Amino acid sequence: MHHLLLIFGIVLIVWGLYRMRTDDALFGKTQKRKNIFNLLLMGEASGLGQFLGGILCIIIWIVAFFIK
């Protein structure tokens, strides 16, 4: 069951990286600023939010692995 969390985290990281490179925003000159604006505006639905969510899933998986 814990392996599903790891797989989900990896998928979120990969999809987040893809979305960070391709998403456009209303404000921001650089892609970094566009990603930060999208995170503030859309939250987890943004590429940066998905990337951070994937990292969080992997951290939770590591903690759960050692607790078990």
C-alpha cells in the first residue's frame, strides 16, 4: 500500500516539472515568476504545486517506511 504513495509522488513530480515548463501566467516575465504566481493563484493545480506535492508524498512515504 505504501508503494502507491511513492508511485503517486513520482508521477506528481514528473507532471509538475512538465507543467512548470509549459504553463503560462497572467503576470511574470520569467518562467520562475510565472510559476510562483500560478502557485499563489491556483495552489496545487499549478505545476509548482504538483511538484511540491510530489516531494511531500515521497517524504511521507519515507517517514511511513521507517515507522513501520
